[in-house]
Amino acid sequence: MKVFLKIFIASFLFLPVFVFAQKEIAINEIAWMGQKDSYSKEWIELYNPNDKAISLSGWKIKISKTEINLKGLIAAKSYYLMEHNNDNTVLNEKADFIFKKALNNKGEILILSDNSGKEVDRIDCSQGWFAGDNKTKHTMERKDYMADGSEKTNWQTSENENGTPKSENSKGLVSNNKKDENKTSVTTDSTGTSDNSRINKDDSYSPVSAETYFVASIVALLSASSVLAIKKLSA
């Protein structure tokens, strides 16, 4: 009986493996503003962070009230490019899917669902896009695919004009004012030693959702309890 209890309790130590599993697919970048040569050259990029390809047969992406049926495969740790109207939207990159629904410059709600109908990702920009620039045509890029897609701070304006289709997102556009704020302040003490008193904001970590903190706390408590219980049973 004690052996069974040891195995059962110890199994909680492996909970983090399942709790922190990868997101299936994430909406990674949105060119809601089009490009300089045409405002209609809009595109949406999905990202597969997993080690295996995923079939998008039966998957859907809903843009406000318009539901779009996806198809094809998204390779492991790769991108899936959805281009508006035709495959000429993004030069030098082949579209994986063509969609007809134009993106509203005032904002949209995007919901990605898998083939069972389960919601996989949601970007709620109903009150306006979180990032991107309609004048310069810099896209809206996601910072952390695991963090909440409807959290404004999890998005940035790309540092590249026309964004980064089918490639890793940029470090984000930094305005002149923000560049000044980000400069490391260096002071010198009486010994002549320099002190880097400020951390560059670009090196800060990605935001973590409240749900992640909660789950992490529960897992930590279960793990600690398991260790104590095993020690008592072994005594």
C-alpha cells in the first residue's frame, strides 16, 4: 500500500509537463493596414510552436462575424501565411491560404478554433488594434505566443516595414522618445566604478498571465506536499 501511495503522490511531480504544454497554434502577426502599394494587401500569420506538423483540416478562423474554413498543413515550428484576395499580397512568400474578408482598420475580433470546435486562440481588438501603423505600414506582431492574445501589452509594432511574414518576429519598433528612455544610465561612484542603474526595456521578459501564475502556484504546492508525504511514508 505504501509503495502505491508513493507512486501516486510522486506522479504529481510531473504535472508541470502537462500543465505547461505548448499552445497548439497561435495567431502570430497581423497586417491589418495592408502595404504601401495597396491598403488591400492584408495578411494574417499563424505559428506552430510544436515539434510536429498539424493538419488544419476542419480548423476555422473567425474574423468578427465571418467564419473561414482553413486547410492544409502547418509544419513544425513554422508559419502559415493567410493572404487577402490573392498570392500577390506578400512578395517572395507563397501563400498557404487565400481569404476574402477585408480587415477593418478600426479593429476586429479573431478567434481560431480546432477541428473539434475548441477555441485555441483569441485576439480581441474590437476596441482598436493593439499595435501596427496604418501610415508607415508596420505590422502588429505578437511578443509571446503562450501569453494571452487579447492582452494589449503582448503585442508590438514591427520594426520592419511590411512586417516579418513567415519569419521570426522583430524586436519591435522603438520610437525616438522610447530610445532615450531605454538608454542605460551610467553613474560613477567615488572609486570610479561605473554603475549600470537602469535595465534596457527591450531586455524585459514577456508578460505572464494571471492564470499561469495561479497554475504554477498550485503545481509548486502539490510538488512540495508530495515530497513531504514521501519522506513521512519512508520514515
